[in-house]
Amino acid sequence: QTILIQNIYRNPQNSAQTADGSHCAVSDVEMQEHYDEFFEEVFTEMEEKYGEVEEMNVCDNLGDHLVGNVYVKFRREEDAEKAVIDLNNRWFNGQPIHAELSPVTDFREACCRQYEMGECTRGGFCNFMHLKPISRELRRELYGRRRKKHRSRSRSRERRSRSRDRGRGGGGGRERDRRRSRDRERSGRF
């Protein structure tokens, strides 16, 4: 039920170089904004196209096999399978997407405990995941929205079943989501 999207996140701090090979300074605020935009775009795309996302994590390691990897854990295994098939026929930021099913379901076991404490001695080349955190605001927006959705879904189910008993139908509000999805596709984003 987890998929791995290989090397899709490009950390601007790792890739911001001038013509002479020196690195450009990217502020922490700019870095977080860039990362939050990336995270929100991918998370939203996964939920809208494939199914409910339980958890999504992005590796901040530097080793080739982990750099920029995104792990998406779906609620349902079928959604993960559908995502892998579809994503392998897509591109992101001018690069083909390489996605595969992953056996990782418990990210706590795969994470570097030292990194979480702020003291990994192996640095970016550690073989345990160094997960890049999203801002609190974005976490609340993405994961909080789901809680509201679940609450409203269960309430609307109750309302629909009550209204069916009374002979009335229920209505959906998916048109806004469809418009957003079309706009995103037209803009050439994910």
C-alpha cells in the first residue's frame, strides 16, 4: 500500500549553483516555502487521482538511492497499484517519473533516530531515511482537511440515508475538484 517515487524532489539548496560552480544562498524561509509547495502539489495530486493518502514522506538524504525519494502510503492497496501504473507513464519537472511499490509501511522503523535528534554522524549519506518535515500550517491543512472530510462524509451518509427514507436524493459537490484538476493540468503542473 506504499509507493516509492524515486528522486522526484529537488532540494534547491543542493542544486542552486552559479555558473562558476559556487552555491547560491537559499534562505530557510524560501526553502520551506519551496518544499511546502512541492509537498502540497504531490499530496493533493495523489489523493485526487488515486485515493486517500495515509502518510507521505520525503527523504532529505544525499545518497543517490535516497535523494529526493517520496514515499506515499495509501489507505488501500489497490490505490497504490493504480498509482504506480499511472505514474510510470508521467513526467514531473521535465523528468520521467519512476514509481514502484515499496514494502515500507512503518516509517518509524526506516527513519534515522540520530537525525530526528538532530545529530546524525553519517550526514546526508546515511542509509536510514532523513525525513524532511512540512510546516505545521500545511500539516494542519492537508491532514486536518481529511478529518473534516471523514466527519462530513459520515454525516452526509447519515443525511443521505435519512433523506432516502423520506424519498429525497442527496447531492455531491465534486465539480469544484474537477475544475481545480483541469486547471492544474492546463497549467502544466503535476
